[in-house]
Amino acid sequence: MEVSRMKIGFIGTGVMGKSIVKHFLTAGHEVAVYNRTKSKTDGLVEKGATWQETPAKVTNASEIIFSMVGYPSDVEEIYYGTDGIFSIDVAGKTLIDLTTSTPTLAEKIYQTAKENGAAAMDAPVSGGDLGAQNATLTIMVGGDQATYDQVVPLFEIMGKSYSLQGAAGSGQHTKMANQIMIAGTMTGMTEMLVYAKAANLDVPKVLETLGGGAAQNWSMTNYAPRILKADYSPGFFVKHFIKDLKIALDEAEKMQLDLPATKLATELYERLADQGFENDGTQALIKLWWSES
């Protein structure tokens, strides 16, 4: 689907956000950017993005505003804080939060936008830094069908899989389901490596073999090779994964669900963070077993 040149705002140009902005610029769109640390936008400005001093100014300069920050508290601040998105007239604008946040906050933003003549969607993504770089993200969307149809051309630029999951908050609930699954594959992948190494197996050969069978999964394909290179750079931060898993457990509790495996994964990642690795990538879980690899 083709789309005419649009005025896009993007708040939060971190590990994933900066790659998404680059894709929008390459596609010919006009992009205004804001990040708490201005220097993180320098490379984007060099490529044609326009720096704005506040989320409000990004919003004022744009038709469609994306946000991608760290925590629900950050989302609350950029939407409702001083110089936030809702501090100006947002009538006619479309607001899309890509942050993994809470369904409750997504519903609140949707309602505030509606009351002020704007549209809002929660659209958390999966795929990490590589998915953002390669425009192969999976995008899980909550909101109205008409708004979704309007922004699909932009989702096509940044991802390979995108779907409307239901009303506001549904994108966040879907992302929680995703993170619950990832928690299992990350712990499984890590313990597999620990076991294979302890058994004196040829670990790369094991990975090649398992990758052709029922054990194949995204975590093993993308993160096991990084571990073998001792590459713990964050495609997705440990601290953010802990945040996501805690949201999932909170939502599960509201639905009177007990998720013991997800609880255990959360405990393991909290132990990892307590050892000083909260700013590593999630593949650093192996450090609970391997001091060096």
C-alpha cells in the first residue's frame, strides 16, 4: 500500500526507535524527533530528521506521533506531563504508543485522545534491535479499525507482521502473551547451552542440529550465537524485560491466573539485574551459570 509523504513525530530514539525513524526517512516522510538525551538524535538529524525540544513541540509539528520509551511512567510523562503530548491541541492527530506498557494506561490514553478529537492506538512490538534494523518487527495493535487502516502503510515500513488485536489495550495484552512465551524460550535456550557445554558437546554443532528440529525457536536462532561470541549488547535490555514480565504477572493476577514458569523467569532475571547486568541484553541470562563464555 502506497502512502503520500506524511509529517511523523517520533518520541524516544533508543535502540529500536532510531532504526524505525531511519526507515521512515528512507521512505520519504518528514520526521520530527525528541529524545530525553538529545545526542541520541544527532545521527537522525544528520539524515534529515528535525529535532524538537519537547514532546509537545513534536506533536505540534506532526500528523501522526509515535512514542517508544522505557517504562509506563515514561509514557505517562510524555503524554500527560508538562510539555507533554496532551498539553497542546491534539484534534485530528493520531497517537501511537509502541512502548510495552500497561493495558490500563493504553486505555486511558485512548480515552483522553478521543475526548480531545484525536485517535490513539497501543502498538507494542517484538523483534528487538535486529527486527527494528531490518524492518521485520511484529506489531500488536489495540484500537479502532478506522485508525488502524489509516496507519497500516507506516506499519508496513517498520515491520513484517502487524494486526489489530481488538480495542484499546489489546495490543498490550498481546505483547504480554508474547513476553510470557519469550520468557520460556530464553530460559530454555540458556539451560540448553549450559547442559550442552557441561556435557562437553560441540555447542555450535548442537545449535545447528537443534535448529533443524522441534527445538528451533527465535531466541536460540538470534541469541545463542551472540552468547558464544560473548556479545551481551542489548537488543532488548534486561531491565526492560523484567518490567514487561512484572506487567504480565500483574495482569495475570487480575485475571486470577497463576503463571509459575513466568514467575521463575522473572526471579532469574531479577537475580541477573542484582548482579549488575540490568543494562545488558536478555541473552546475558547465561551469566548466572557462565562467568565467561
